[in-house]
Amino acid sequence: MSDVPPIALRNGLPPRSRNQDVIERIKTYILEKNLRPGDLLPTENELIAAIGASRTSIREAIKNLSALDIVEVRHGHGSYVGRMSMNALVESLAFRGLLSTGTDGKVMTDLVNIRQMLEQGLSPLMIETLDEVELANLRELAVRMRRLAMEGQPYVEEDRAFHIRLMNAIGNNLVSQLTEAFWQVQARVAPTLKVEPADWLRTAEAHEAIVDAIAARDLERLQHAFATHYDPIRESIAAIFESRAVSLGGAE
């Protein structure tokens, strides 16, 4: 006779481990008690009584939930409902991206393409929602990026602020968080890609083209500007791995 719980068989899901079961019970507790980020969780002893699990299981579950930012442990103060940020996604994707730089770079190429598709797909909303004040802020960032690029300096924070502002203006918090997560991953991996200073200028100018297209309320022009914006990083990824392939071919 199977030890798999009937509910797991009915749903076609694999059976959960004991640790996963305790994790799910703590998440259910948070939902049922209508707790919000920053709210204090019960003490360890109270959780043991409420969840019906051992002290060791509770501690292991809290540790796992902390890694996912569902729970925040403040030593000496207790455990709280976490911010539920995209940190776990960032860490996983960034590591996959770094691993990918040792093979074919496909993860980074995919990430760049996803960012482009996301921004192009939301282009109509950008044209509809960005007002003159927000456009002025974006233009100031784009001009600063071009000035820094002409001086041979990177503009990491300006780039981040530009893309986050674009998405914040749409008013979709999840899209803003995804944009921040994808940007963080690309920023961590980018130093391994050896983007040339000349490409910094191309990318900076593409940011200005994005602002100009939104100001003109020109959808086709805006989508082209987004494609142009990602061309330098895409070309850099391709060049690295083409060069590596040639070197390996010569070694054979």
C-alpha cells in the first residue's frame, strides 16, 4: 500500500518531505492569521504548539523560509514576516548566469531577451502613462549617462534608476520588482562580459532615444529604441563565446 497521501495522488503532486510540510504549515499560519510583512511571528514554543511540529523541525523550517525572505529572523528580537522580495530569484539567476559565462552564455542571452520583451510589451502603457514630469526625470538620467560614458565612466546607478522609474510609472508593483531583479542579475554578471567603453556610449544614447520616443508617443520608435538599447550587451556576449569557440577550435 502506498505511503503517499491521497491528496498528493489526486493532485498528481510528489509527496512533501516532513520539512516541507512544516514550512507549508507555517505559511498557512501566516495566511490564516492575516499577518503582513513586518508582523511579529509567535515564539518558537508557541509555534511548536500551533503547528504541531518538533523544535528541530520548526527551526529548520524558519531557516528555509528566511532564505526565501518569507520570514525575517532578528536575533535577540524574534522572527517576523519577511518582505518577500525577489532576493532568492536574484541569487539563483545570478549564479546560473555566472555558470553560463563558462559555457555558452545562453542564460545571459535569455535574460537580456526577456528584459527587452518585457519592456517592449509594456511600451503602450509607458506611452499612455508617463507624464512630462517623469519624462524630465528620465531625460536627466539619460543625459547624465551619456556624459559619464563620454568621460569613460560607468553609470550603473543611473541605469538602474532609469529602468525602475520606467516601470514604477506603470503602477504595477510586480513588474517593478521583476525589473529590479533582472537588472540586479545582469549587473552582477556584466563585469565578466567585458563590455567596451564605446558600448557604454551606445547604450546611453539608446536611453535618450527611449525618452524621445515616449515623448513623441511613437510606439514603433520606442520598441526599436529598446531593441537598440540591448544590442551592445547582446553583441558582447556573442563576441566572447565566438572568440572562445575559435580558440578551442584552433587548439584542436
